[in-house]
Amino acid sequence: MNYVDEAAGIAQVARAAKMPLAVSFTLETDGRLPSGDSLGDAIARTDDLSGGHPSYYMINCAHPSHFERLLEAGAPWTVRVRGLRANASRRSHAELDESTDLDAGNPDELGGQYRALRPLLRNLSVVGGCCGTDHRHVASICVALAEQAR
């Protein structure tokens, strides 16, 4: 999702249909939604407009370096984030759209970044990858999070 209004609308319809819902927000290189909203505000507004219907929220299609500095340890909204599908690429969406090559980043580095985000996203339990990721990245993420759980 790129905008609070679209997330809230879908959440309202899902609530009326008694369907569970996870909302995943796309973030830009500044850590904000394309609409300019902060992730915390987007979660709060979506919850407010839908009676708190989404079961949880996710972050997708952004490299961890684009948003990690904006995650506030202990901020109430961070407990609502249970999923992360980060990009391997540090490129912006515009750069990815214009790119003629696949920027796969560094799988081990991405795994380490997920591990570093885990204390800030205490309920993180759904992980995967987005732009530029493949099985190597997912394996690194799984290893990094499993090592942290020990």
C-alpha cells in the first residue's frame, strides 16, 4: 500500500466481510510512504479509520537503510509491525524502474540488517524479500534470525 486512504478502505471492507487482513506499506528512501506519511502515522490512521481491523502491518519494497533510523525503540506502533519484505537493492523506486540490471545487493548484509531490526520490531515473525532478493537472501535472513534466537 502506498496511501493511508487505500489501506483504510481495504481494512474497512475486510472488517465488514469479517476477513482477516495484513496491511503492507511501501516506503521510499526517506522512510516515508509515497504519500509523505510516516509509517507510525499511517498505522495509527489506518487503525483509527478501520477500528483497528488489520491483524498486523508489514513493511515492503524498501531497503532497511531507508527506514531503520526511523524505527523508534518501544514506540507503540512498532508492535503492530509483524512482517518485513525488504529490498536487497538500496536504489530508489525510480532508479529500480529505470534500471537495466538487477541489483541483488549482498545477501549476508541483508540478513545482518534483518537481525539488527529485530529488537526494534519485537513482533517480527513474517519475513521475506522484495526487489533484488532471491533464495540466497531468504536463506541469509533465516540464518541471521535463527542465530539471534539462540
